[in-house]
Amino acid sequence: LEIIKQIAKTTGQPIGVASYSNTPSSTDLPPHTYDNGFTCGVCGHIDENYCEQINGFYQIGTAEQMDWFAAFVNSGKTSANAQLTADIDWSASSIVMGTGGNFNLQFMDNRTSEHDYQGTFDGQGHTLTVNIDHQSGGTGLFAHIGENGKVCNIIIDGTISGTTGVGTFAWENWGTLENCVSLATIRTSAVG
């Protein structure tokens, strides 16, 4: 079944109960089944319409919507834009965005720019409270912010922990940080 799920992730085209096709011409495709409200439990598709979009920015006002945005970015939608519409306590989640779906960050020593966050994440002056703890590699709200990525107008509070490469907004940043405030406690076990 795991092989079938991996095949489905490449196409997003479920057919029947336990088989998938790389051919999009099938007319008998069952609908996605979103187990957590936004991720299909069969093929892993992320519902692009889970959050409202206004002027090209997804509107994020709850912890569940932050979970969705992180999953959406990590599914390959690295240029997605978001605006916070409220202060959010996201401390129950430990997802790092911009990892290409690898939440354990095992690939970070072999960074490729295809996983870099290239969108705009605008906090609109709101506070995002986090509790991110990744002991297997570098961490922050985003793993990597690419050259076209921008994080702005946000206050990060809470705790961010890791072994090496720990930062509030990103482990590695090649983009723009503008009007960003960190009130977060940073913990690392790195020597040196």
C-alpha cells in the first residue's frame, strides 16, 4: 500500500480503492478524502482551497490554517503567499516550512533551492507563538528562505530548539526579512 501511495503522490489521481494511474484520462476518479480537512489520506494531495485567498495571499488566522500552509509549502508550493489575520498559538505543531515535506530535516546537509521558500509571508503585525524542536538538523520557522522569499511584519514568540543551525525565522536565509521581531527562546546543543 505504501508503494501505491507514493505512486499516487506523483499524480494525485486515485482510481478505485487500491490502485492508481499515471494516466489522467480516466473518467472514474473518486474524490479526495481529506482526513485532517486538507490532506488526502489516500494520495497525499493538499487541498489548495482550504484557506481563502485575497489578492494572491492565503489568509491564515488559526493554528489549523498554519498547519495547512506548512503542508502546502512543503508539498512543493514554495511560492505561496500568506498573511496572518490574527495572533496564532502554533505551539502544538512542530512543522518547519520549506523542507520539501521532510519534516525531520534529514536532507538539510544536501540543500537544493527547489525547497526554498520563495513566497511572501506577511505577519501583518501579528504574533506567531511556536514550539519547534528538531534535533536532526537546522531549524526555524522556515528551513530555507530563497532569494525571492520574504518574511515581514511578524513577531515570533515561543521556543525553537535544535542541534545545529537554529534560527527564529530561518535556518538559512537568502531572501528578505523585514520588520521581523524575535521574542523566541533559542536552544541548541551545538558545541562551539
